[in-house]
Amino acid sequence: MITKPTVLVLGAGASMHLGYPSGRSLMVKILDDVLLENSKYYSTFLLSLPNTINKQFINEFRNALYFSGMGSIDTFLEGRPEFDLIGKLAIATVLLACESGPLLFSKDIDNWYEHLYHAMVDTSLESFNENKLSIITFNYDKSIEWYLFTALQHKYGKRANEVAKVMMKFPIIHVHGQLGNLPWQSKDGSSYGANWNDVNSLHNAAKGIKIIYEAKDEDEAFAGAREMLKNANRIIFLGFGYNNTNIRRLMMNFSARNGQSIDGTCYGMTSLEVSNVIGKFSPFIQTTDNIPIPLSINYPNYTVLQFLRASINF
């Protein structure tokens, strides 16, 4: 059981072990697998578009995205709101195709979900909610919820509705929305990986997406996330890109207190980039005694699973 109040903050890197793309990879997949005629997902994507969007507009979108010089589609759409709908449908097309229930439980991947799950399960299904763990995710995918739901159902041999009651109490916030709902979240919810090539599923998924520039400081999701951080003793950033806007929205009005700590992954970062990340947190980590709480952004060569095994004692 996790007895120390802990919040995990997830970025795109936290889902990459399941085949989900990074911000840059997502843009490449959209350019090559969605927007080119006869490409991998083009036909399904085309069917999802309203009649007002023709092939010429698709080509204009691809051309603008390709030559924008941006590293992600999110930052591109911030300056080109006329492409908002087609952009979200393109994002949903790529990400829904990544949903694979069997892959979630593959023994051939560095699955940090399994590592976390082992720290949380006890003698009964009901005891799962006694874990003092909350999750804030900037990702649209619902992989971690589906993993926990499926694993709990099979471990304890319970009916889906019994596990759903437990999962409804599990505190997780998607601050930028999610790719539609799961069955226990709404009546029109669908199972993970069930309808990636279904037009209605694409529309529902696209509606759930909130690009960075659309999110507001005062959004209920960010307010709830900040409340989670305030009550946590341990804050852990996993696969996070440390975008300035995202850090500010999360940490604004954060009052550090003795007993708190912040840890984070930095896979692939240089020492200078790590120093810059630490600088971004500096304004938020001073306690009222003017003593900073422990902050560790470390292990640039470690995957999320390796980082957790090396530095986090659940």
C-alpha cells in the first residue's frame, strides 16, 4: 500500500512504453500517417471530417503544419485556430490507434504501471482506495485507468460494476481532457482499444481534447490538480516535458511546506536543460521558513520504470 500522500504528474513520456508518441513524434505521425492520401489512417480520418472540410483544406493544413517550424501540433494550433477541428481529429486518429488492451500487460515492455500496481494492491479490492495516491495527467490517453481496472478485475475475480465503483473513487485528473469516456465514466463510454477506426469514436475523442492554449488557469481541472499538490507530501513528475505554461498553471499559489518533496524524470536531457528545469521550480519551492523543499530532477538515462526503481520507495 502507498501510505505517504503522493501525487504523480504524467507527461507524454509516461505513456511511450505503450507505443504512444512524444509531442514531436505525434506531429510526424499526423503528417505521414494521417494527412497524406492513401496513408495508414487517411480513409478513416477523411470520413470523420465534416462536409465543409475538403481535400484542399487537408493539404493546406498539412503544408502549414510541416513548414511551421513547431515541435508539436499543440504549439502549432495555438497560432492557427482555423485548423483547430481538423487538428484535434488528426490527434485523436493517431492516439486511438495506439490503444491496445493486450499491450498494456505485455511482459516484453518496461511497464511502470505494473510496478506501481504491485505497490498498491493488498488483500481485497476495497482496500485499493486506501492508497494515498493521486494522479494528474497531461495526456489524453486513458491507459493507466484501463490497466488498473483490468488488473483489479482479474486479480480479485470481481464483476465489472464492482471494480467500476472502486475506480470511480480513484483520484485522477486529465487537465487537458481525454479521448472519450470509459464505460464506468459515462453511459456512452467505450472500452479501451475497442473502436479506434470508428468515426463516432473519433468525434467523441476529439471533443475531449483540450489544447494547451484552450486551458485556463481557473479551469476546474487545474484547480483540482493544485489542491492535490497542496495536500501531497511527495510530488513525482514522470515523462514530463516541463513546459513553462504547464508548470505555472500547476504550481501557481503553491505554498511549499516542510515534509514535501519533488522528484522528476529527465530522460534524454542535458545537464544544462536539467538546470533550466530546476530554475523553473525555484520560485515555488521555498517554505515559509525560507528553506527550499527537496527537489531532484535526475537520471537522464533512465526510463520511467528505471527511475522509479532507483529513486522512489513506494
